[in-house]
Amino acid sequence: MGMADIAVALWAGHYRHNPSNPKWVNRDRFLLSNGHGSMLHYALLHLSGYDLSIADLKQFRQLHSKTPGHPEVDVTPGVETTTGPLGQGIGNAVGMALSEYLLASEFNQPGFDIIDHYTYAFVGDGCLMEGISHEVCALAGTLGLSKLIALYDDNGISIDGKVEGWFTDDTPKRFEAYGWNVIRAVDGHDVAAVDAAIAQAKTAGKPTLICCKTIIGKGSPNLQGGDKVHGAALGEKEVAAVREHLLWTAVPFEIPAEVYSAWDAKQQGAALEADWNAKFAAYRARFPQLAGELERRMKGELPAAFGAALEAAIAGCIEKKENIATRKASQNAIQALAPVLPEFLGGSADLTSSNLTNWKESVALRSGKPGNHINYGVREFGMSAIMNGIALHGGFIPFGATFLTFSDYSRNALRMAALMKLRSIFVFTHDSIGLGEDGPTHQSVEHISSLRLIPNLDNWRPCDTVESSVAWGAAVQRKNGPSTLIFSRQNLPFQERSAAQVADIARGGYVLQDAPAARAILIATGSEVELAVAAAAALALDGIAVRVVSMPSTDVFERQDAAYKASVLTRGMPRVAIEAGVSDFWYKYVGLEGAVVGIDSFGESAPAPVLFKHFGFTVENVVAKVRSVLSA
């Protein structure tokens, strides 16, 4: 209710969209970062003519409705992103505005501004209190994203009451320091004033924050201005009071025809899209290759050459047989794929030289200078939320990197990527105690297992160059969800495989080495596959045959049919899992009668070889574990 007048100014006077085609390429993007105000968004969509009926509004927050408690992309027509975790919506908005800028730089031609739209975000006090707002808005100011306009609902109230007790930032000064254009002290209940502020923002040449002073629950005579109207229903008596206060006499859930007529944006939206379609047709006639490329990328389709490039990359790994760190193998895969993937938009959170997410032809993005590699700075959470906005916008496949242990900083954005089924690729290097002397603060122990607990997130931990290339291929080809690619700092040996085994890598888990009459199964990932192979050789000398299973992605392996999974993990055969991380996860594969060589404590500071020996990642310990499960 408090932002209703702001919404009127934006949606009636500036917001370019087509309710009949919510996915029109050149539409403006609108994001409700303060997603608890979802009913305002639903009302705007309904009145404008989207496929959201009064019956849908009546099902607000009910099971399987199109009007969930917070906006969800691909659930409600016209909703651009899933919001609720405060601050991430404005992070997504930065990603969308960045996508618009980069696509316009790449595809627009003189007289043909094919990509030309704004990104609008509503934000509240909660969004600006969350630290992620600092990360993303500082970067947006540095990059000068002029088509990003945020409207701040400055009502001074959050769930705990008046924010003056805990939030006294000078927000306008803060955003001016970021390099934003700031329009101060706008009366958020004066539609004309908000309209004028938005018009001024469009001419600023930098991102704009419009500070709208509002009264929360405006129109509720007894509750407006207080925290009780923040999230709770008004109640029957107060609703009656609101109706009387607003002189609203229509029957509940019946909208007068003149209101529908004033709000209906279908005809105007269709005309906007028709004009754009005509321009795009002329563009296609002049620039057919650019037009076809833009259409392909906005549809999320991969180029025809991708399959051959991936096969060549894998074949090159097999031919070279390199013993290198998988982070370097990852960079090699990027280098092999980037020439056929102009939609690649890479980056790193201040660790490019360690994460190795750049490639020979990559160009660093700078203010006023388009590029395809982003230096996000030390902003892991902001990076991940911006990547999600890029994926939502379309036209790019974003990937960004940090050390695995710092995935904690970005975890909720990873969760949102999985919830929204986005093609975001999160690269995590320095994956274990193998990074050595930096010690337990940097050594990942619980991280891999915890990431595996996020639904719809594919996690890959390759053991060598071949598995690294396959993992990159799988992540790029996955259209219905994000992936993490988890790589080592230390060198790992190349593993010999047959063509059939190479093909099976893409199934998440496969038999790397087998033996006639195998009596046990060793399951390993990443750097520990090398140990499993060595232990199998030692056991063979003692007359104990074992099978070695490499399991680069348990998530993908779980989606295989039962027959395949049974062919890899034969029922009834004793199992030992080996991974330099917490052991609990692996009991789902080895059973209570099996064993796990893992780490159920934090790491230590020492050279990697010393640490692996200290924590029991030795051939002798694995052999002992196998003997123990065979004698159980």
C-alpha cells in the first residue's frame, strides 16, 4: 500500500512491457527486491492485463497458486525473478542492467537500437541493510550502468519497528559515494513527483536511486505508519476502515470497468512490441548474422559448433595426458570452448590469477568499455546474485569464481539459482586441505557435502583434465539449473580410460578401473581418485581385487536409471568412499557396514603432502579400511 503511488508513476508512465508476451526481448525489467510486497506486484500484473485472474489473486499464498507469498519467476506471468531474501533482487537487477549494456554494445548498430530497455527495481530498508546491497550497488556505480533505476521505499519501518534504532545510514550519501545519481526527498505519495524523478533518472548517465519518502500501509487509518502493517493481514474491521477512508464502494474483488480500462496495457504493449518487431525485421535484413546470433542467444540455444568443440577439447586432454591441477584443466576447457561461445561471460571475485577463469581472448569489463570477463572484486555474494540476474535476462552464460571455502559467502544466491533453475555456473577452486599452508580458514571440509544438499544444483568435482572438460560441457549444456565446478589447486594425474568410460563420465559416476571377481568398491572424487587407484594396486598385490569408481557428480549420478547405477555400485559388494571432506554424506553410498576415509574436523596449516598423510589419506589407511569392511 505504501508503494502504490510509486507503482502508478512507474507502470503508467514509464514501464515498457507487453502483458500478452511477458518474454518480449526488449521489454523493460521490473524487479520487486522487497518481495514481501508481492501483492502489489500481483495487482499491477492483473490490472495491466497479464494472465493473472481475480481467482488467482484470491489464492494468494495458497498451495500451487500463481500468487505465492513472494514473487517467483516462471510461476507468475510477468515476474522477472524470485525475490524474498532481501538484497538479492537489487543484485539481480544489476545483472540485468549489465546484460542490457553488454548486449546493446555488441548488437546495436547505427540507427538500430535493438537492445534498449531499462531495469527498474523497488527496494526497501531491508534490502539496503543487507550487505549484498553494498556489494552490487558499488559495482553498478563503478561500471556506470545508466539504465538501472532503483526506487527506494523509505518508510522507516521493518518487522521490529522503527528502523531509526538500528539503521541510521545516510543512504543518499552512501549511493552518491558509489557513483550513483541520487534524487533525494521525493514524496512517494505524489505520483507526479515520482514520475518527474524517473524522467530525470533516464537522463543521468549513471545508475539512479530515487529516495521516496512513504508511509507504510498508506490508507489504513489505524495501522499506517507502524510495524503491524508490515506483513500481517489488516483484518476485517481495518479493511472496512480502509474502504471507508478511500471512499471505495465496489464489491470486494470486483474491479470497475473504468479502472480496468485505464490500467489495461495490452494494446499499448502490443504496439510497442510491433514497432520493435518491425525494427528488428529491418535489422535482420541489414545484419542477418547479428540478428540470428541475438535470437539464438536469447533463446538459450547453443551454437551448432559447440558439440564438436567439446569433443575436440576432451580428445585433446586424452592425447596430452597432462598431470596438472584441475583449476588449470578448467582454464584449458574454457579456452577450448570460448571461441564457439560468444555468450560466455566470465569473472572472478578478485582471484582471477588463482581461479583461472580468464582466457587468452577475454577482455576485462571496465566502465565505458564492454568486455566478457568481470573483475567482481571481493564480492562473492554480490557476484553470484549478479550472475543470476545475467542468466535471468538472457543472452549470456555467466560463470564466476572464488575459493570453495568462500562459497559460504554466496550460498543463498546459489540456492536461489537452483530454485529458479538458472544456467549459472559457479567455479570453486582450492577445494580441500590440498591447498596447504593457508590453513583451516581456507581449507574446505564441509562445503562439498553441503552444496550437494541443495536441490537442483549439480556439483562436479573432477579428478583430471578429461573429467574437467566433461564437467564444463555438462554445465554449459544444462538449461534447467545451475552447476558448481569444483577444482584443485594441486596437480593431479591423468587417468587412462576407454572411449566407453569417457562417455560414462557425463553420467556422474562410472567404473574407472575394474577387476575380475572384485570383492569391494572404492568410490572417490577429485584428488582422491588418485589415492583410490593406488590403493587398488596395493590391494591387488595382496590378492584382493577391487573396483574403483570415480564419482565426479553424485547429483548427476542419482538421475541415472536404476540398472546403470546398479552396474556401477553392485548391490551387496562392500564399499569404501574416499573424499577429503566430512564423511557423513558418503554413508548413503557405503551403508552403515561400509567405511569412509574423510575428515570430520577442520584442517591444519602445512604443506599439502604432509596434511594428506596427517589426515589418513594414504594407501595404507585405505587398504586397512577395505580389509575392515571385508572382514565385517
